[in-house]
Amino acid sequence: MSSINVYNQIGESVGQVEISSDILEIPINKAVLHQVVLMHLANKRSGTAYAKGRSDVQGSGRKLFRQKGTGMARAGTRRSPTRVGGGVAFGPKPRDYGFKVPKKVKHLAIKCALADKFQNDSIRVVDTIELDRPKTKQIIGMREKVGVSEKEKTLIVLDASSENVLYSARNIPRVNVCLWSDLSTYELMWHDKLIVTRNALEKIQDRFFAVAGVQATDEQDSE
């Protein structure tokens, strides 16, 4: 077992949480991460590119001139791709680029992405994030106090939905907010640092690493 410091919103250490050794020892499967990220990006593609072929453009299908005796190339319809205004040869057509991977593969990918963040000290745990009203300066200040640079892409992971936090962070460059249940491999890999609430970390461990939860070592009761 290993422990991580827990901070409050002003950057003061208020205790520690125990992290399962499975998180720190799990090997990072790069092939699985690549496959799931590729799936995510492929599923986001609209696939609406379209070009008119020779059967779609306007123009007569009549042969332009006789086959022999003119001294020119043997031309057919004016809709041929070789002529100006003709159709496009082998042009793009609407298609679905998406594909699926097994649920176990997606589950393993998220575990590997989370483990990578823990192993590289890219996670900051805060006791709670509570705002009376949307206030961007408070989110910026909290990010600085817990040691995250403004140049680092940061994902704030909450245990419960909070409009005040969402509205406060949505206009900060390179800062995004999501619920712990909405975590994806792509989001984890794209962001440099994670700021996670204590309760969200408990739920993440319960779901992805099959432990009984995070055991608090400070004055608060562990669940």
C-alpha cells in the first residue's frame, strides 16, 4: 500500500489516503491503450465526406464524337472523370468509421491509464470542491495551490455533478471537468494531470481496482 496527500481547496494538506498496491504495480499495456484511443477517435469521425461520381454529375451520356477518324482520343461521355466538370474517380462516400472493442479491453485500458497517472505522480487528491457560486479565480487558485501548472492540461474529476464547478472551469484554457463515472481512456491519456476529489477516488478504486475503497489515515473515519 502507498499513500497520497490530500489537500483542501487552498492547498493545505489535510491528511493522506491509502492507494492499493495493484494500482502501482499493474503493467501498462500500450497496445490496449492504443487500440481503445483509436476506437474513440474513429467513433468521433462523422464520415460524411462525399464526392459526385460520373453517375451523379449532370451531362449527356451520348458519345462525344465517333470512335475513329477524328485524330483525337477515344472519348465517351462528358461525365468522364478525365474531363472538366466530370465525376470524381474513386471519390469519398459516406461511411461509418466506428468500431468496437470488447468490454474487458476497454476496462483494462482505463485501468492502465489510471495506473499510469498514479505511477507518474500525475494525480492530485482534494478533500472536496465546493463553490457557493461560479468563480473562475477559485478554480485557478486551487489548481496552483495543489501544484498543477497552467500549461498542463488538467481534468477535474468529481464524485457528484456540480454546476458551479463546471461553470467556473469551462472558460479556463486546458481545464475540463467530468464525473468519475464518465472517465474514458482518451480523456485520461489526453490530460497531463488529474485533480480528483476524495470520494471520487474511492469510487474509482471500487470500480476499476476491486478494493474496498480508499482508507483514510487522517482524523476522518474511513468507509
